[in-house]
Amino acid sequence: MRQLAAALAVCCILSGFASSTPVVAQNAGTTAEGSQLRVGTFDSRLIAVAYVRSEAFKQRLANMHADLTEAKESGNEKLIKQLEAEGSALQNLIHKQGFSTWPVHDILQVIKKEIPKIANQAKVDMLVSKWDVVFQRKDAELVDVTDLMVAPFSPNEETRRILEDLRKKDPVPLDQLDKHN
């Protein structure tokens, strides 16, 4: 029970530091007293890239483009500026998520119904970005669940190759990201 309480405390602390976006902790089950804590970790960059190359993201962009086209046709300059700003902000966010360690909470909302299933399949007590693990007790086991987290985005063969290449590279530090554009 102490391990579960500690895991939930770590999860709450990490989600508070990681982003101002609310994150809902989902319980995949309980850890028995004295058993090893299993923490599912994922490479958030791979999730971001899989999402950007998914049908869900393509639909999101199509909707944004349709809204912009409609705003231009109606001459709604205020809406045009707003939509262009949203597009620019989205591009900046995706850049941070895909190349660095920026949290992907917004993307995880797309697959939120799958997350408990992923945790159960991996037999882990909690899920956290591998970039957020700042300490690990020697009796805690880290389990890479990146592939399970990417699967709901149905990556094709080309996307899988891109993900494998990205997996081999270190993330770009956030303070150096602009230099890599």
C-alpha cells in the first residue's frame, strides 16, 4: 500500500511540474504489499511523431484548414488572425514535443481510453514519460511501453522507421531547440 501511495504522489508531483494542462491519473490496479513497483515509461517524442503522422492529426489539420478557408471567404479578419496564431502555436508545440522532451498530455487525451488497457497489458502500476523519471529505487522496475503507447495511432511502415531512427537519438535540449530549425 505504501508503494501505491508513493507512486500516486510521484505521479501528482510530476504532472504538476510537467505542464499546466490537467492530467487525470488512471488506476490500472493495485500493487500488493511487498511487491515490486512497475513503472511504465515512454518516449514522448515517439508518441508525438506517431500522432503527427496519424489519421487523427490529419483530420485535425483538415478541420483547421477548412475553418481558415471559411474565415477567408467570409472576410473575417479577426478569425483569420486567431486561426493563423493557433496554427503557428500548434506547429511550435509539435516541434517541442517531437524533438525535445516537452510533455504530450494533449496527445495522450486522444488515446485516453486506451491508456488503462496499455497499463494492464504491460502489467505496470503507473505510466510516466521517461524524461520525467528523476529518481528510481533499486526495487522499482521501469518497463518501456513506448511501442504500446504508439500503437493506437496505427503507424505505417515509414512511420515505424522514423520512430526507430528517432529512438536512437538524444532529445534536443529545450533551450537549444530554436537553433535546430
